[in-house]
Amino acid sequence: MSAAAVSGAPQHIARALSRRAPDADALASLSFSELERQAHALAPELAALRATIGDTPLVAVPSEDGRGTVWLKLESGNATESVKARTAYALLCAAVAGTRSAKPRLIEYSSGSLAFALAEFSAVLGLDLHMVVPHHAPDSMCTRLRRTGTSVSKAKEGTGFLGAMDEAAQLAKEEDRHFLLQHCAAETVAMHRETTGAEVVRQLRAAGQEPVALAVSVGTGGTVLGVTQALREVWPGCVATAVFPQEGPYGDPLPPTSTPRMKGTGGLGHGLRQPLLEPYEKEFAFGEVALARAQEAMVSLRAKHGLAVSASGAGAWLAASEAVDRAAEPHGVAIAIVASRGTTEEWAGVGAGI
């Protein structure tokens, strides 16, 4: 992450990302099971949370043009109905193990699902959590978080998601809190490799399927990297596509804007690249999906297959469909990770209720 790339970025978070960015070896070798064992020894209550995540269903649907099959990993089966329950659990395990304390004082940023998962899990564990949300976050979100005992701050107006990241980095120092910093969390890659990815491998093998492609909409990059690592141990030729919003591509050189996009995904702005993805970016294809196209896919999947999926999940289905529909051989199999069923706001955006 060059100085030029971050010269226009908010400097608190730019420094934090540069300082804590893991290298390729750390991202490939960290054992989540060992980290989890250490965390459970310090905070046994974490084991109860572990029982609420994972083993989510894998459901087959036709690809967009019908030349192949896309297996959807439906992460709404987790606690808090989102893949972010896995992320929150991994971050909390790493915080407990890393600080050697069952009660670390925490701070993190989020615009939605991760905030709710961290807040609910922290309430169960009795942790002091401070969440920073973007300025445009609805008051209903802040109210829901505060009901769990979570402290909530809003970033400055006009700074977007990157502004919330920067505010959290600054407050971590001022309040002497452990900064979870999801965008540099190697533990999330290890967790997805050992749980989400391992589940997909097991489920596909049981169904007698061999995937040629994987597509995941990218927030931090932890999911796409971890699942890719797991799949390529079994199917080395599996092509992995990191899906980004057309309105906010990977390594977006422009400052962040408030332009609507698939929720929970996107480039950071100012040329910043996701530190979890950057060491491996040559191993991925990169796809971009416009919000309007993702919304159309949401409606189509619900109407044709009775499945409610988030815009980011619909975007992943589109990218996975493209991989098998354009392949030389028909009847290909791909996987798409679906983060959630979609928020009330997302479904309102397509004129429907959840």
C-alpha cells in the first residue's frame, strides 16, 4: 500500500491499515482452530456463540442463462441472519486471545450487519463495545445497537464508510480500546477457510459436484480469500471472482461518495485496497455489478426460486452465472456466497417487503 495510494485518504485509518496489514504467509498459515482454543480457555462463553454459526445450507439454482448451476451458500442461516456472525465471532476470538483477557474493551466500525452481530455477541459476553457508524446510518440502527448496551458514534457528515473507519481508528487511541479492524483481520480468512470453505467442500462432495468457479461480493475480502483457499486445496482449477459494485470498484482511486451500491461491499476510495485481498489479488478475477442489475437479480431469484437474497448475494449469483454460462462446456457448476436475505431497506429499494 504505497504512500501515493493513501495520500488523500483520512490518515488515522490509512496508518492503521498500513501498520496492521497481514502478509501472504500470515493469511495462508494462521490456524483458526488454535486461536479459537486459546480464546475459549479464557472466555468459555464463546463456545455457546460458536454453536449458533455455521453449517448453513447450500442450495442449487440455475445460472442466469440456464447453461449451468449455481449453488448458493445461504448465510442467513447463521445467528443474526448474516455471514457477519462468523466475522464477529472470529474477531472476538482474536481479541480475547490477543489481549489475553476475557473482557477486552473494543471498538469497531460498521454500516450494518457486522455491527448487529458484534453488539449481540458482546452483550452475551458482557463486553464493553463502541461502534462507529457512517453519518448516514439510520437512527433506527443506532437505537437498536444502544439497546444491547453498545456505545455508538456517528462519523462526520460527508465522509461515508471510510469516515467511520477513520473515526474508529482515532477513538481507539483516545479511549485506549482494542481496535478490531476487520479489514486487516487474518483471523477472518482462517475462519472462513476452516469453516465456511470446509462446509462448501463437504456439501459439494456429498452432492457429487465439482465446481469450476466461485463468486463472492467483497467487503473486507476475508470471505472470498478464505473460501477460495479451502476450495483450491481440493479443486485447484476453481476460478474465484471477487465481486465489487460498479459504483465502487476495487482500488477505487476516487474519494468515497454516497452513491447507492450493493450494501456491505465496495472499494474504499483514495486508491486504498483491501489489505486481506491485496497480497493475493493476482489470483482472482474481478467482477463489477451495478446496483440496478443486482436489484433485478434479487427480484428474479425470489420470483423464480422463492429465495430472498441480499443485493450482494444477487451480485455474486450474477458473477457465478457468467462463469458457467460463458464456459465452453455446458452444465458447469459454480458457487456464490449469499451474505444474507437482504435488509428491509434493500427490499424497499426494489418495491418489495422482506
